[in-house]
Amino acid sequence: MKNHKARGAKSKKWEKPVQKNIIHLALCALLFALCNSVEAQQSRNVPRIGYLHFRGGPDASDEAFRQTLRDLGWIEGQNIVIEYRWAAGKQDRYPVLAKELVRLNVDLIVTATPAPTRAAKSATRTIPIVMVAASNAVETGLVASLARPGGNVTGISTQYSEVNAKLLELLHETLPKVTRVALLAGDPTSSIWREVRDTARTLGITIQSPAWDGTKEREGGLGRALEDADRNKAGALLVPGTTYSRFGRPIAEFAAKNRVPVFSVNFPLVETHFGLLGYGPDWSDMYRRAAMYVDKILKGTKPAELPVERPRKFILVINLKTAKQIGIAIPQSLLFRADKVIK
């Protein structure tokens, strides 16, 4: 009998720590579940930004965008997530990447240039879209007007037809004796052609129309256009930004071989692609302003209520290395105005 009572007492003593352990484990499980719930809720509350770009990777303008977000209190990886999608110049990738961002249910999409912006707009009519450097946004149907964009698209729009016309004026100032210029812009009915031709008439310059649709590089495409420019003795090439970014290498090879100066809106490529002069909007400044649009939209402003702005800063780059190779003297008046001179 005593042994039985002893065993019972020991059993009760053993059961108490087991019960405590079970309660402890249950509390831990409850706390773990609560923490996961809080973390999941916080994760859902962190805004996600889709970032759709034609380039193959980031550059200084993208860092300007992120830095401005940081200055406005949006820290990537803490209270904001950015989903980057780089198309690497492959236009057929834009719709695919845009739809991918929509499936991720991002809160906002940032796009660069018209084609990615059109792809994003086709993919969603509800997610806000902030465009950067989308040319002629009204004419291309991206927004209803600059003052009242309507819909889900707003941002920075560049009138590249005007910028290319200004580039032709700089060409004439640099090479006043050149009277024939080949414009590698593809569609001869576009606004770029109209603006450049109107400016050319006032300057006494003939604008050539190379046989090229602006899309193909080889047979029946860019090669033939460059041959036309050479055969018609064009004194210079006027190259829009998108053309230079896609076909800069073959254009540079032609220019170096034939000692033909290249003028382009895509001023960053002037140094690496045998350009002579570049003039265009400051991309870093436009990306800083795009970050301000993002900030306002994330804080509740609708994109339809944010007027589309134009670039405020422009950059002039002159490549003296190229000038020396092809024997061109750059006027001092231009050198004094240049933001960057490559020596």
C-alpha cells in the first residue's frame, strides 16, 4: 500500500512539469503565430513599385530616383519594395514584363520612354503609372492633356521633336557650311520629321530621308540608310535618342570610317559611340522628379490630378576627341556653353 501511494505521489509530481511545458509550448506557438500575422500584415502594407525600363540594368539616373525616394522618407527594403524589370532594349519584352508587374499587384509602375509606358497602360487601367521621358505624351495618346492627364498615367513628357530641332540648330552653329543632313528617325510622317524639316528650311539645310523604317539594322534597314547618307554626301548625321541607344555601334563604325560627325539627343552615348555633340534633357533630374510623383501618389493623390510636366534641365556634351579625329574645330562659343567637354 505504501508503495502504491509513493508511486502515485511521484506520478503527480512528474505530471506538473509536463503540464507547464505544454502550456509553455502553447504560449510560444501563439506568440509565433501572432508575430507571423503582424509581419504578414506589415508586408502587405509596404508599397511595391514596379520599375519597367528599356535598359539592361541600372545607371546614375536610377540611383537619382532611389536617392530622392530616400530623401522623401521611402527606404528601399524597409518601407518600400521596388520590383525591377529590365527589357535590355527588346521591345517584345515590354508587354510581358508589364503584365508580370500587374500580376504582382504592385501599387504603382514607373516607366521610361513611350514603348514601356504604352505596354503598362495596355496592361492596366487602374494601377497608377509614372512615366519618365515619354515623348509627345498627348500626341501618342498616353494622356488626354498635360494639364489634365486623366486616367492612370502622369509624369514627365519630353517633346523630342522640339529637342531634335534644337539639336539641328546646334549642328548648324557647329558646322555652318554643312547643307545636307541625314536624319535617322524612321517614320518620315512623325512630329520629329516635321519639326526638323521646318527648322532646316529656316537654316538653309536639306534633310535627307534615308530608306529605313527605324526598326531593322541589317538588310533593307539601317545599313541601307547609312549607304544612302554616304551616297548623297550627307555632311552630318542627326540621330534621335532611341535610334542611338539601339544602333549606336553600327552608326559609330560608319561615322568613324567615313569621318561623318554624329549629333544626338542621347548625350550619354556621345562619349562611347563616336559622337561629336549631344544635347538633351537631364535624365537624372527627370528621375528625381518622377520620385516626387511616386511620393505624392503613395500618399493618396490620384495620377489624374497631377499635371504632366516637361523637362526643366538640358545638357550639352561635346566630344573633342571625335572632333580631332575627323578634323573639326568646335566654336569657342559652344565650348563655353557645354556642360561637359570630353578631351
